Amino acid sequence: MPKYLIRGSYSDQGLKGLLEEGGSKRREAAEQSIQGLGGRLEAFYYAFGNDDFVIIADLPSNVDASALSLTANLSGALKSHMTVLITPEEVDQATKRTVKFRPPGK
């Protein structure tokens, strides 16, 4: 199952909800959303800096990941960014592939 890194920050509206519910309830809500798509929440952390939260999740597909991202961002309570994570073994496989590539202008 593909693994995703989700980083995000809360809007004013999202921060008000966080203050009302608390951090554990938001983690539970994220876990329910991910499980509802057939995935698994691996890690959920709050952070200082540009990101208010960091999540690592397994999701069945890029389609499911996109659905989660679109729905969460549409809520207006947060702005998130998702990165597909690749294992070292997948990189091993990629390094053994031959790719025909022509750089621009060559």
C-alpha cells in the first residue's frame, strides 16, 4: 500500500476547532477519514514552524489520497500538501531500470 507524508497548517477556522476539540480528537478524526478509505494512520504529530501537523499514512491508491486531500482542503479548515513516500527497495528497483531520455535542446 503506498505511503504518504501529509503536511499542513490550520486556517483561523481550523485553529478554533482545534482549540475546542483538542489535539487527540483531531488525530482521531484524521484516523477515521484515512480508515474510511481503506488506509492506516501510521503517525500524527503537531509541529512548530510552517506546518501545524505532520501525518504519515498508508492509503490504497493515489486516487484515495487525492480524494482525502481534496476533501480536507475544501473544508477551509486547513491547507495540506501530500508527498508520496518511496521505500529504499523501490529506489533500488528504479536504479536498475533503463530510461531513454533526451534533455531539452540536445
